[in-house]
Amino acid sequence: MKISSIIQIPHHRLTRESGISLVRILVYLSVPALVGFITFLTLRSIFEHPIDSNDTTTQSIEIARDSTLATVAAELENRGFIKYTWPLRYAGRVSKKDSKIVAGEYEIRRSMSVVELLNAITSGKPIERKIVVREGVSIREIGQIVESAGLLKKAEFNQALTERSLIKSSGSDSGELEGYLFPETYIFSRPITAREVVIKMVKVGLEHWSQSFSDRAAQLGMTRHQIMTLASIIEKESGDRNEQPTISSVFHNRLKQQIPLQSDPTVIYGLGDQFDGNLTRAHLETPTLYNTYTITGLPPGPICNPGDSAINAALYPAETPYIFFVADGTGKHVFSTTLEEHNAAVAQYQIRPNSSADSNQPAVSQGDPNQAAANQPPANQPTKEPTNSLSPN
């Protein structure tokens, strides 16, 4: 007897059991695939979808030196830019960008995905802040410029200005950095210290002072500090750079003849916070270290930060016999050799009808007191009254 004739499996049962097995196989295969697909969609949503696609407000994040991706992710989570830290950390690890964190200040938005945030903070392209230091600006003003640009607090910057090592490195002989922070357009990025900013400005100034300048100063019998001091006065006195060599010649002639420079900007600088924008005869008679009406020669240091043009003018004055100059109301000046010529120019351009002799009245006609001309007659020469010859510029 054949075995097949003894055991016979019904055909319909075999078919049913085969179908069940196939279903089970399909289920076993499809469940992981389904789970994987759902996981993929979830992860894709986490990595590619921003926390708020409608919030396009630009904000910034400042990454400190030696920061890790974990610390940055924690800050982004605390500030509501990401829901969890792990996606950012995972993306960084997979892309190997977790080791490419660069200190800086970066623009971020809540409409950015995890991947976009990661790209932003590892781009190495931080926000750049422009600091414009114009010719003639005092160090008393630069701190506010730095703060207004959002780079540093004014107090931090001003504190750095008092560091003895920085003052010494600049070459200043006056014990402060006035005159040695070179006028320039600077680009800085946070994080940065006030000391680093000051060092940069001093360095640029040193780069603009060549050996030929030192040689020329020596020919004039002057030091670099004296040249910078004179250049700062020329800078404040001139509204037109083309006149700077001629203005310089007036001051050089006065220095040679030991005639007081009588420059209004030096008086204003010496008054400091006491100056309210209204220069009076009483101010001209108030002794300070910087009042070139009451002292002979240069003040102890610069009164602003001069630019290349003024420095060159101080080093290479025009050859003139001029001892006086007065503003003509157009931004330029009238230069004179004799007292008679000067008083005539004063009468034409400066004297106002019915001017008062009161020492508390303005000694200048209204205008920008920071560009008043050093134009009073020498102290050893009498002048005709009134002598209201200070520049309104």
C-alpha cells in the first residue's frame, strides 16, 4: 500500500492554510515597513519643519568661545527655537558639524528648521557690526558709537581706554589714548572684548605712521606725540581739507614765534562736561591744561583723533607768513599776516552789530563750536575792540 493512499490532505484545507501563512508573512513584513515609514515621516517633520513657519522675525544668538553644540542646542530650546535638543545634536553628529561650531553672533528665526539652524550656527559667517570713527571724533564719543552699533557697552569701552598697557603701546605721552584711535570704518563681530577693539584701533594708527613720518617729525624738532597733538587741532579747526596745510602753517609760525595758539577747540576740550555748546569770553580766560589762550605752545595731548590728511598737514605745513585766520562763513577761512589785515577780516566776517562786552556772552557767532578757528591776535599784540573774531564754524 502506498503512503499517499493512506494520508490524504484535503485540497481545500491546504489552500486555506497556505493563504493564512501568506497573510502572516505579509503582516510580518509590512508592520516594520509601516513603522519605519511612520518614523521616517516623523523624523523628517522634526528635522525639516520649523517650530513656527510664520515667525520670520530675525533674532540673534551669540555663541561664546569654546561652546559645544549641546550648550547651543540648550539655549535654542530655552529660547523657543527648537522643541527638543536631541534633533540638533543628532543632526550635528551625523553631518559632522558638531565639531565646526564657530564663536560668533548669528542670525536665526523661528521659521528655520533644525537643519537650517545647524547650518546657520556652523556657517562661520557671523553678523558684522560696522563702527565708523570719523576724523575729529574724540575718544569721549567713540564709546557711544560702539554701543549704538550693538557691539559693546559704552562703559566697557571707556574702561578699556584707561588700561596702562594699551596707552603705552600707542605711543601716547599724555597718559591717555586721545588721538591714537585711528579714524576708520571698522568691522567687528561678537563676541569681542573692549580691549580687542581698542587694540585694533591703535594698531591701525600705528600702521598709518610710517618711518618717513618719524624722520620728518625729527626734522621739525617734534615728537610723534606733538605732531598728533597739532594734527588734532588742525583737524578740529578745518572744515575744508584743502586748507589744512595753510592752517598748519599758522600754528607752526605761532609756535616758532612763541605766540599762543589761541584755538577755540582746545578751550572746549579742556572744559569737558562744563561746555554747553556756548563758548564765552569767560571760557577763553579760564585756565586749563588745554586752553591755548592761557598757555604758550601745544596742549599736553591731542584733543581728538586726527586722520591722514591732518597728520600730513602737521608734518608738511604750507610755507606762508600767516599768523591769523578767521572763518568767512562758507566753511573756509581768510588768512592774514598783520594785525591790521586780521582785524579788517574780523570786522567783515565776525563782528555782529550791538555786540555786548559782557564776559558771559558768546565769544563766537552761532555755529558749530567744534570747528572754531584759532584766529585771535597774539597776546603780545594789542587788538582793536571788539575782537569777536572766533570762527562760527
